[in-house]
Amino acid sequence: MSYAEVTAKGPKQTPEEAYVPHQACPKAIHRAAPVPSLPHSESESASLIDVDSPHVTSVKSDFQEQEIQTETQADRLEHEAEDKARAAAQQAAAAAESAKKKAATKGKEAKDSLKKDGRKLSENRDNPVVIGNALIWGIATVAIGYGAYQKHTEGKLDWKLASTVVGSVGAFAVADYFGSKWLLENKYPPK
């Protein structure tokens, strides 16, 4: 329950109870004090600058296209152009150097990875799992290519057939991966 609800239930005040006289002037009627204001005079507003008057100057919007009139202006423009060109050249050189380092690092990583994989394959070239995978994927590639050519010459090669073959190859690749992994771990471990 709010304070307003509680006071609304109580007895009403009489006008004498509601009026509390001010100590300095007990008979005065209490009202809010008037809002203070400043007197208006014309002399204050006359001292402000009128922006429409001719003594205020501004720069024309086409000032940069205007003809250079002094050697100082020409020197300044020349120095600014040189500074901009120098900064752009430094940024381009830094970006090129960074890209060169990044490319060299990536190239070295790829080369090392290929060497490692090549060494691993070379060491395991007599492993039956590696030989079997090479044969299976070589034969599958030739068979799929020949079958696609035959369907194309017959005019029966469409996206539905191609997607079915791709899905089948994907499923076979997953089965081959896990089968080869099991064989390499259990039967024919790599060197």
C-alpha cells in the first residue's frame, strides 16, 4: 500500500490546518517566488558580430584549385607530394617484405611436409596396404573416367548420375581410409 493511499483513508485537513504561516510574515499567502529575469538592453546585442556583414571573411570553396601565387605555396605543395610518395613507397615495401617472408615460410613448410610424406611413402613402398591402395585407386580412376566418357557419348551423363558416382566414391574412400588404417596398425605396420 502506498503513502498516498494511506493518507487518503485518514481524516481530511481543515483550511486552518493546511495553512502554515511563514515565521517572518505570518499573514502572507505562500506562493512560489517569481522567476528572476535580466533586463533587456539594445547595447548588449549590438556588440555581437553579424556574420552577414562584409567585415567577416571566409575562404572560397575552390581555394585549392586556385593558381599558386607564391614560392612558399609551391614549395609546400612539392614537399607534401614528396612526403606522400615517400610514405606510400615505405608502406608498399613493408607490405611486400612481409608477404615475401610469409610466402617463404609457407613454401618451406609445404616443401618439408612433401619431403616427409615422400620419405614415408618411399620407406613403405613394399607395404601391401600401400600397394593395394595404389592399385585400387588407379583402377577406380580409369574405370570412372571410361564410364563417364561412355555415358557422355550416349548422351546419358547428367548431374544425377555424376552426383551418385561422386557419393559412391566418397563412401568408398571413407571405408578404404578406415580399412587401411586398421591394416596399418594391426597387420602391416609402417616402417
